[in-house]
Amino acid sequence: MTTVVVTLHLLLVLSFTTRILLRDDLSPPGRLAWFIVLNVMPYFGVVIYFLFGEIDIGHRAIKRI
């Protein structure tokens, strides 16, 4: 049971870390900040990333203009 939980935890952290590192619209300090949030508070950090990390209002506004 413990190995399953540890494996799921590692997959969760690695998948979000990969997503953060592969985004081309984030500055290096922004990537570092998300990386720290995700690794310090893994489960809460994932929720915060879902709420605030993927939002890019400025990019969509520029496309509309």
C-alpha cells in the first residue's frame, strides 16, 4: 500500500514539474516559484497551480486584439 501511495505522489509531482518546466510563457523566476510551491506543498500546490498557474489572461487578450 505504501509503495502505491509513494508512486502516485512521485507521478503527481513529476508530471506537474514537467508541465511547469515545459511552459514557454513563464519567466525563469516564475518557473522557480511554481517549482518551489509544488515541492514544498505538493497536494496543496497542485490545487493552487490548477487555480492560478494555467491562467493567462494577457495572452488571450493580445490574441483578441
